[in-house]
Amino acid sequence: MVTWAEFESAAPDLAAEGRRLLYRGGHGEALLATVRGGEPPRIHPVSVGLFGKGLYAFILSSPKRVDLERDGRYALHTRHDPDAPSEFAVRGRAQLVEGDAERSAVAAGWNFEVDETYRLFEFSIEAALLGVRDADEWPPRYSSWTMPAG
């Protein structure tokens, strides 16, 4: 898995469009899919942010947080806008950020106030997918990136 910065270095055009789509509502928004054991995936709306090298989310105590703490696998998809329906998705593993300095740096730029009840997760990236289309166009034109093996 790689950080957002490493993904951005490897696929700059894909990452730039992904950033634009994550922030198209003014602040970072996405749908987060998490898994727990053999159960079906769960989908949750979340606020996300790109800071420094990483893609982050502050998560309150919830089933999604339990899923991330126990398993870590995730998929993140931009929210749908019918007027501009291009889409961006990444998948990989989320990891709890333990360091106070990193947590404080991310919290300082977050779009809402976080307290000690929020846990910060960084999302490493294994694969990314971009689907570009206009409102009256189908199917999307897809491009993708996958972390190199090794």
C-alpha cells in the first residue's frame, strides 16, 4: 500500500482529478465502505481530507470505526453529483494514527472541530479508479492505477 503522496507521484493526473472530485462540495466528502469478517460491506458517508502525505478521516465511535480497527480494508467513493457525474474511488487499508503530532496537524486543518472522541485514520492506497463522463454520456471513460507488485 502507498500513501496519497506516493499515489499522486505515480499517477498525478488521476490523483489531481480525484482530489477535485473529493472536494467538489467545498470540503472532502466520500462514501466509505468497510467490512467485518464474512459480513456484507457497509457504506457510510464520511468527511475526508488530504493533508501532507496522506488521505485521512476522523471517525467517531461507530460500526465503521470498529470495522476499520478490526480489519482495516476499505473502499472510498466520491459522492454522486447528477449534474457532473464523474466518479473517483480508491481502496486499500486504513490505519489508526497513533502520533499526537500528526493528529494535531491534521485536526488544525479539518473542516469541523474534533475532540478526543474522534480517532484519526490514514487510508493507504492499493488501487484507484476514475470514471469521467458528462451528465448525458454513458458509459464513463475509465482510467485506473494499481500499486505495483513487490
